[in-house]
Amino acid sequence: MRFGVPDWLRYEIRHKLEQLHEGFERLHVKNAINDHPKAAAIIALLVVVLLWTGVAHIVRKPPGRHRRESKKAWFYDLNTGRLFVGSGKEIGPVKAPSGPLPNGEPAGYRAHVCSFLRDPNESERFVAFLEKPDPNSSPAALTWDPGNLEEWAKGRLIKRVGGDEWVSPTSPRGRQIIQELTHPNVYGQIPINQVPR
């Protein structure tokens, strides 16, 4: 059985196209172009420039397209195992509510907190990993664009909450920690990054 366009629809389409053609002729565009060729050329050039700008904007990645860091950030207190909120400008380690570690260093480390829900309560959040600056690199190397792993990883070390070793995010172990955040749970949910309010 062949599928064909019904006659009534074909006639309706033809009628609309004829109306469009008649309306275009009533505008006398052809005469206006013939009477003012320079104006027509300038308008055509402006249209081409606008189209080119639009396509270029869509195709290329703008240089300032970094995710802006929140004004607040989660930190993890190594002494108590609890989260607390600190300034988003702080890199860590920072002073924790419980005080310093036994060795005298600050106990607050920046925490990447996730949840499988959009608006979780405290028990529905979990710490994906902790972060600290790499002591062997310059703080100026730090960037806030987690969309570009290579750039974001410069100058940072990460580890799991229970882990002992700090590793580079681009190392095999670091990549494994980060890639686990893209895997869905048993219900098919993917972790959502949570930022403090």
C-alpha cells in the first residue's frame, strides 16, 4: 500500500504557496532592488555578517565559558567526618569547626558533594571526593572549569574520604574516582553535584 498526500492537502498547500507568492510580488521587492542597488547590497552584506557571526558563535567555544565557582563551598572536617560550609574562594585546607588535626594542620578539606536527588536533605548527600592544592605547583595554575579535566586537574590532588593517598585527577586512580561519578546507581540515577545555599 502506497502512502500518498491527500488531494485536499495538496490543494491547500498549493493555495498557500500561491498566496505567499502574490504577497511577495505586492511588496515590489524586485523593483526596490533595481531602484536602489547600493542599499540592497548593504542590506545583503549586513545579513551575511549577522549570519556569519551567529554561526561562529555557535561553533566555537567562547573563551570565558568557564563554570563560575559558587560563593560557598562544601568542606569536610577530617576530625569529625562532617561537612561544613566555607567560602567558595578558599582552596583548602581550611580551619575546621573541630579545630586542627593532631599534627597541627587545618582539618577542613574542600569536598565535592553529590546526591542522586535535585534537592537532597543531609542524609541524601555524599562526599564524592576531597580536594587540596598540589604543594608542588603554583596556586595560579588552579582553574575552576571542571568541564575540561586536563585544565581543572592542574595544581590539584584528590582522594576518597576513606583513602590514604592523594592523587592527581589525571592519574589512573584519579580518573577512576572521577569516572565513578558518571555511572548510574541501581535505579539508573546519575550523581548530581550539590552546592551549598
